[in-house]
Amino acid sequence: MQQSLSEGQAFAESLLRPWVAYQVLIILGVFVAAHLLRRWIGPPVRTWMASRENWPKWRMRVLVVIHQRLRAIIFVLLIWAVVLAMREFTWPSRSYLLSLVATLASAWLLVAFATRLIRSVFLRRMVRYGAWVYVTLYVLGIVDETAELLDAAAINIGFMHLSLPLVVQGFVILGCLLAAARFITVSTSARIQSNEDISPSMRVLIVKVVQVVFYAIAFFVGVRALGIDLTGLAVLSGAIGVGIGFGLQKVVSNLVSGVIILLDKSIKPGDVISLGETFGWIQTLGARYASVVTRDGKEYLIPNEDLITGQVVNWSHTNNFVRLDIYFGTSYGCDPHQVRKLSIAAAQGVERVLSSRPPVCHIVGFGDSSVDYILRFWITDPTGGLTNIRGNVYLALWDAFKEHNISIPFPQREVRLLGEDQPLDMSDASSKSPG
């Protein structure tokens, strides 16, 4: 402690030397010059960036980061140029403070660029500030002294020794490991998703396993960096796990059901399913639920357990062929052979109806006022909607029947109004008279 105070006093006294004051003024001048250059160069650079419309996103993100740190970049370049000039024309001792500031500025700039890889704002700031503090102490050569000073306020919990440097170090390491785990999982996921040789369900399963493994490794290594002994928590975590297991039965059931769905490949992203009143296609398969998007834009989060235990209609399980049926009737005066031919030809003229599996039309009954038919046709894109293709086929039938004078009957009723002053039927009156 006394040594640290004496070193601090010596450093303060060194600031009063003339050449140290000159170096401080030079640093301030370089900062002002960097600020002015940033204001002069910044707008043209931003305009040039806005004109790069066809560039990849990653390149534009790099340019945005560079533009945000343009003042620091200019300052680092100018300060190092001044340091090199001072070393060339004067003694090294007269550029010591400049070299120190240049080294610190360069290190801070590298830390700022490196931490931009961390997506989480909280983790990014935590790692950035922790790294800035450590780099500053390291460049100044007072890491050990600072650690000894802060270690005096350490807390002992059983066999665990917690000090502020250890906690900061652990959180920085944990943040870096989580960022690295996320970077690895995102890169791996992109490669797996682009591999057409792997089925969609297996891609999701592999991505989930990779995420769990890397995040678990990052968490345990980060916790160990904090000095926490995980073996002592084994019994406690087991007891807590049993209690949580009873309270989270549904959650665990959904997790297990999600793994089963991914393994048996019964449902995969992109499939068109019907579950009760819900009809849509699966957008994503999560660990707890499946996201199903309907034609009207609603997104249903269906628990995985319901997909296992409920009756699910998968319209595209083994293939994308879907058969649709529509019913109609014509009058008894129309030739049924002509009606069948016209119906098939009208359905074949609709855009999404398959010609490789031609439509068929059959008589299904003789109704009270019409001959009833069923028209069956196939499509391969159920995600494009079912109601709209049925409507298009109905419209094609209407046009074809109207062109060939095929009538579609409808119930007709005749209503007669009886007046109150009608003569009484004498036969009925005589039958009701007594005797």
C-alpha cells in the first residue's frame, strides 16, 4: 500500500517536469486535430457509404463500425506519427508519455473493434469495460499492485475466495466465451442449414445439439474462472433438479417431444399441417414449441407435446402432392357425359392444377333437383393456399357451364297468400255439425 502511494506521488511529481507538460499539450493538440479531421472527413465518408448499395451486409457493417470509431482511428494514426517523429529528432525520454498514450489508445481501439463481435449489448459493454481496465493496468505496469490492493476487500465463502479482480476477470472470460460460443454456433448453423444432403429435421437437431454443447462449455469454463467449485454443488443441484422436475413436467415433456419429432422426422420446417382448427406451414421447430404460420398471417406457437399426442394432418410428410375435392350439381336436363368432360377440362385450365395427375369427375348421387358430382384434382404447393385454388376451379366451372348452357339448379318455391273472406267449404261444415 505504501509502495503504491509512493509510486503515485512520484508519477504526480513527474507531471510537473517541462517536457512532460509539453507532451500533454501535444496529446491535447493531436486530439483536437483528430476531432477536426473527423468532422471534415466524416460526412463525405458517410455519403460514399450510402452509395454502396450492392455491397454485402458484412462489409457495410465493417464500414459502419469504422465510421463510428473514425476519430479514434485518426487519433491513433496521428499520435504514432508524432511518436516516431519525436524519437527521430529528440531523446526517447521526451516521448515516453506520448508512447504510453499511443499504446493505450491503440489497445483501446482494438478492444472496441473486437467486442463488436458480441451481439448482446450487456455482454459487449461488460467485456469492453473490463478489457479496457485490464489493458490500462497492464500498459501502466500496475496489474499486481492493483490486484493486491483490491484483494484486501475479498470475501471468503467457505472454500471460495471472491475478490473484485477475480470477479471482473471471471465475467470478462465468461462474456468472451459466450460470444465465441455464439459465433461458432451461428457459423456452424449456417453451414448445416445450407447442406442439402441433411434432412431439415436433422439440421434443426444438429444445430440445437451444437448450441447446447458450446454454451454449456462456455458457462462451466466461465464459472470455473470465477473460482466456484462445481463439485460441491452436485448434491444440491440434484435435489433442486428433482423439485424442479415435478414443477416443470410440461416443459420437460415438450423438450423430450421436440427431440422425438426431430429424430423421427414426422414434422419438419416447411411442412403443411392441420391440427384442430389450425392450418398452416411450420416455420420453425423450437425446443419447446413449433411455430405454425397460417394463410392470414397468424403465427401459432403449438407445444411439441400436442404434436406428439394429438392427431396431426401432415399434408407434405412424404411428398407435396395434395388432392382436393369439390362438389357441384347440374340439372337433370344436362348430359352427364358432357358435364364430366367440361369439368375436367375446366380444372386442367387452372394454373396450379397438375396435368401429370389429371383431374377426375364422378357422379355421386341423384338429388332432389340436381345430379350431384365430385371433381378431384391434385396440387403440389399447399403453402400457396387451398381456398384460393378451390375458388379458381369453381370459377372455371362457372365459365365453362355458362359457355355450354349447362344449368346449375337451385331450389324454387311458390308461395300463395290465402284471403280471410274465402267461402267456407260446406262439406266440411256439414261433417262437423251435430247429429
